[in-house]
Amino acid sequence: MDWTGQVYADIPTVASRVFIDAPPERVWRYVSDIRVMPRLSSELQEVEWLDGATGPGIGHRFTGRSAHPSLGQWETVSTVVELEAPRRFCWAVGDPAVPTSKWRFTLHGEADGTVLEQWAQMGPAPSGLSVAIEAMPDKEQKIVFVRLREFESGIKANLAAIKDLAEAGS
């Protein structure tokens, strides 16, 4: 990722994609099962559906518990805001109308496989990162850039792990 110079109010985004030698329906099993994500992520530790939900649906909520060496531990509630099986799965963290972040998987069938993209957006609502920005406003661009690079690194790791799972058919 190249330097962006963005600030939090810019609602910065990051995305990456990978080709997976498996049909979208197989890849979908992994991206739509939130219980898979903690196995893939160095930050997300645990997830759980709320309100009796057992899988994704528009408006379904889940809790996520995360940990980061610099940011500590925290818990969030996310809401599924877009769902089109087997093409799109998106959730908003916090208030769905004004989230602290949004995350999305998009699947496109191509040739004999799937192009899988994971995308993330910071803001617009304040998040844990806002505390660091408020403490060091002169370093906001660097703080945002470092966090975007962490998002990008995590996304690339997620995509590689989903690729391995889907291609192995496990």
C-alpha cells in the first residue's frame, strides 16, 4: 500500500482480491460463516451470533471480540447490512447507519473459479483509533495509514487462508 495521506474523516478504504480455483458456492461457505474468521485473523479472537441468529441474514447481529498489541482488547456488535448469496456479504460494526467500520466480501465467478475480494472501510463513526488520533492529532495521517496497512495485511492473510480452504474443499 502506498502512502495515502488520508485522515479518518476521509472514511478511508482498503481492498484486495485473489483468484480461487473453486466455484463461488464453495467459497461462499467460508466467507459467510463468521465462525471461520477467528481462525484466519490475528486480531479477531471470537465471534458469536446474537438474538437467536444462527447464520447471516439482513439485520442479523453478531458480537466480535478482538485484541491488538497496541490497541488492547475490545468487543463490538456488527450487523449484516448486505447479503446476496453467493455474491456479497457485508457487515457494519456498531451503528449500521453510522458504523465505526464496514467489511465486505464480494465473489465473482470467473472461468472455472472465483475472484474473491475483501474490502474494509474505516469510519465514519469514531472508533478505538480515534483515541490515538485525539492524543496525537499531528500524526493523524500516519496513524490512519498504519492502520490501513494492518487492515490490508489482515485482508491478504484472510484471502490466502480462504483460498487454501476452498481449493482443498475442507
